Amino acid sequence: MAENRARPKSRKPTLLSKLEGCGGVVNKAVIIPKEDGIISVSDDRTVRVWLKRDSGMYWPSICHSLPSGCSTMEFNTETNRLFIGLDNGSISEFHLSEDYNRITFRRDYSAHESRVAAVIFSLTSEMVLSVGRDKFLQWHDSEIGRRLGGYKLNAWGTCLQFDDESKHTFVGDYSGTITIIRVADNGHQLVTTLNGHSGSVRSLCWDKNKKLLFSGSFDQSIIVWDIGGNKGTAFELQGHSSKVEALFFCNQSNQLLSSGEDSRLVVWNMENKRQETPEWQESDICQKCNEPFFWNFKEMWNAKTIGVRQHHCRRCGKALCDKCSCFRSTLPAMGFEFEVRVCESCSQEITDEEKAPMATFHDVKQSVVSLHVDEVKGQLVTCGTDRVIKLWDVASLLA
């Protein structure tokens, strides 16, 4: 029986509210569960807690200023502990009252020498982990604030994820590399590095159930890394026309949400089986018509011809000239939701079922730097360089 992979086109996000008033770029915003509220941090040095009033509008119940710009944050819903990364390299920890009208300072962590890019709090491991522009991964004891360890990266740390069970830390950096490190109270172990992006890795997302790591990059692509033992299998998702800045995986609906500089929200259906993109084959001649490529001087001389440019079929990976790879098709199972170059043989083999979309696309009219989803409420919050926080109803997308 054929899989019904397409989701109804009528499903789309509905804008519920705009939260305005921040004096700088809003770097992160999260929805408060079981409360009509949002927490945000901004370059204007403020952390704000926005609560919905009787009028239906959101107004700050808390607007607390810090000594430096707020670059990122982590909010733990079980303990109401809030960790804010700052431009000056430190991490400030606060506690929010049950009614979200009061914020209490707990301690500062002297974590980095420059801007904190990402911070994660693990209640299970009792650790605060962070990465920054000083090229360091740091981890601290969350109970007493003591530094437990650090690891020097080869480039700026840009994003971070942590698996509580294995204590594996995933660090994306400015060079495009993802480093996997197992951290502990008394040391660390370098596990491996993942190389697949040609641009800076800007966002990481971890599916702890299927052991999948999602990475979004400045190279406009998303890679799905199978960390769960499938020998490094990686799947590509191509649906953005600019830098991918934000990712969020919804466990209940098994969907990945992505957004970035192109103001496009993409909802990827991860329920169906996807295919690993083939490795591009190497050849000095077109593997169909035998025309030499332009660097193959010997064959060009023998054939008395000018070499042609090399291309690749995205489905089979063969090295081909433009004439032999002039066909176009979508390949959703391989992550290509828009038409890409394929060879004649593959174009004839691709069925309508294979072309059925596995993602939907929505214009949020905002260059997004962060997004957060509350699956229970069916709500999404986005924020970006326009200093505006947008709250969306996405219940129909997550159904």
C-alpha cells in the first residue's frame, strides 16, 4: 500500500500575537508551559517575562536588566530555574516565582571570555553546559557553581545539545564541524567529529528517542545524523534558500520545524522512511556519453574537443555532463522538496509516489534566529533581527 506522505495544504500557522518593545535583537524566546506566557532575552540587556492580560495582549510582568547583552538562555520548567548567557561570557542563573511576577538572582558562572552562544541545564546530571566565542565547551556543577571541566574547540562554538542518558555533548561550531564529547565530573572523552556542512553550524536539535541529531547550517541545508548505531548514516533536508538558524523537533507529532534568514518556516514530516543521499562519484569523463571534463587535458587532446563541466545526478550520484543531466525532479525521500538535477535514467524511474511532498512551507515574514514549540498548546514562538516576538497557533500543523 502506498504511503500517504502529503499533509493537507490548508494547514498553516495562524498569527496570535506580536510582542514588541525590545530595544535590540531578540536572541531567544520560549513559551511557558501551563501558563499564557513567554520568556525572552535580548541584545538590549533585558530578560522579559510576558504574560497574557485580560485584554488578550501580552505585557511584561518582569523586565530585568543585566550588565551585558543577553545572547541566549535555558529555562527549566520543573524547577523554574533560568540560565542566561551574556555577551561578556558569563552565565547568570535566576529563579522565577510561581506566578512569574518576580525574578530572584541565584549565582553567576564565569564560563567564557566572550559571548555565550548556547547554554543547557541538565537536571538529571546536575550540570550547566555552555559554548562560546572563546572556542570552549565548559561544564559546571549546577548545585554549587564549581567548574567541572572544559574542552578547547577548533572554532567558535555556535550551538549545543546534550543527551542525559549517555552524557554525550554535541557541539556545532563556526567551521561547520560537529564535535561529540562525553563529559563527566572528573574529565571528558572525545567520541568523534561529524563533517558534512560546508558552512557554519547554527542550530542543533536532539531526538533522544530515535537518537537522531539534526543540524542546520549557513550552507542552507539540514543534516539528520543517525547517532543510534546505524554506522553514521546521514540524511539531507534541502528546503531553505538562505541560512538555517533555528530547529525544533516535535516528539509527539514526529515533525521537525526549521527556519532562518529566508523567513520561511518548513515543517518536515519525519514519520516516513528517508533515503541517504548517495556519494558523488568521481570521474574524468561523463559516465554516460564519455565526454571529457574540462580538467582532463589528455582526453581533450586525443578527441580534439573542449572539455565540459561536471555535474552530478542527485538520485544516483553519477558524474555527468550538463546534457546528460538536464532533467529535473523533486526527491522528497532524499530531502529535496524542490526540483534538482537528475539523469535521464533516474527521471524515467521516479514515480509520482516518490514525488509526494514530505514537507510544508510557510511564510512567517520574519528573519528567524530562534523558535520554540509547545506541543501541548499547539503554539510556536519565533523571534529575530526585527526585534519582534511572534506567537503562532500551529495546532493544525502538528495534528
